[in-house]
Amino acid sequence: MPRLFIVEPELAGGIPGFGSDAYVYERYVLLRSYLALQGRRSLTLPADTESLIETVYGEEELPAEALPPELREELAQALQELERHQEKDVFQAREKLVPACDTDDLLGFRSLGLEEDNPELHRAFQALTRLGPPGVSLVCLHRTAEGVALEPDGSGLAIDLEEQPDDQATRNLAQRTIKVTNWGVLEHFLGQRPPSLWKHSPALRFHRLAVFDGGVCALEGTPYVLRLTRELGLEIDKEGGVDEDHV
């Protein structure tokens, strides 16, 4: 039977510490999640799903009298922080907003000439459709005795990097693409160029190539090693230790 283990954060002055999770999730959401699970000995899914989501993300305020003063203050500060981030996100979205075709002053809107998916450009010049850190799209291929292949055992469509990929090859390469946001890996691949013939393909022109040998791709000149398996996907190791990245 599947089991779910929930690790309770350590308290410091009555405030839970969330470690590196605080870089991924809003502190307010983490605090509400922590409180939503207090006193619960079991979870029944999907029966409890809706109530848990409402408790964490709903607008209903938590009963102040049930919380210690230090936790109430922490929640209030975290909420203010969340609201500041949301205001910033809304501003960024409006900057990239495409006006409706029936807008009265449609021709008066300036065209920013934004690039859609070039990872080398500053985010201010990218036509972003979602929030998130910058990343690079890696096409993951495998080195075999017969050359570069789609699969570790050499099966699948043959890949010739010296030929312009046709529609079928482009589709196969795109299906083996993983977007990576790890800064060390991102910096390494932004220093590389895509295969020259990919620049004529709208789907591949900004992608980078990662070739795995026995499931391993060492990034020369860096402490990073990429590992690719069907069980865990892409792992990023740094100096022998996983750098907190599973993709």
C-alpha cells in the first residue's frame, strides 16, 4: 500500500523553519500548510483534498485566538510579503500583455519586438508566458557504438547532427527535451552553441545538446554531472552530491 511521509519542520522561537523550500514556495503558503496539518493523524484522499486546499489557499482568516502571538506576527508579515510579490507579478504580466483585437487604441500600443524563447536574452526582452526562473532547453541524446541516438540502446530514428532535421526528426528531438533552471548548468550551456543546422528550425533553434554516455553527461570545466534514468529522470550532481535538482 502506498505511504506518504510528512516531515514536520523544526521550530525556532515557536516559528517553523522551512529551509530551502522557502525559495520555491511562498512563506505564507508554507505556514498555512503547516497549520492545516497540525493535529491530523491521517489524510484521506481525495476526500480531504478540497478542504485542505481551501484551508491553505482560501481567503478565510485563521482564528487569531488559536495561534500564539509570534506565529500570528509571522503570518501577517508573510502575507504582506506574498501581496508584494503578487503586485510585482501583475505588473510584469501587464507589461507583456497583448491587447485584444477590438481594443480602441490597438494601433497605439507599442510593439516591444520581444523574442519568444531565446534564453540568452535578458528576461525584459523575452515574451514570457509564465513566471519562473530562467532556463535552458536541453535535447538529451545518447552516445552509442553507431553514433548519437535517441535511446541508450541505439533504437529509434537515426540522428545525424550534420543534417538538417526533417519534421519527424524535429518531433523526436523535441520529445526528448528537458528544461533546466539550475544556475550552474544554465551558465554552462549558454556558453555552448546549438548544433549549427538547428538554427533553421523554429522548434530547436535555441535548444542545446546534451549527449549522455551510459546515462552520464559530465559538463567539462564545471563541478556538475548530469545523470539520466527512466526511474528518476534528470539528476544534477555537484562534486559528487546531488545539487537539489531532479527534473
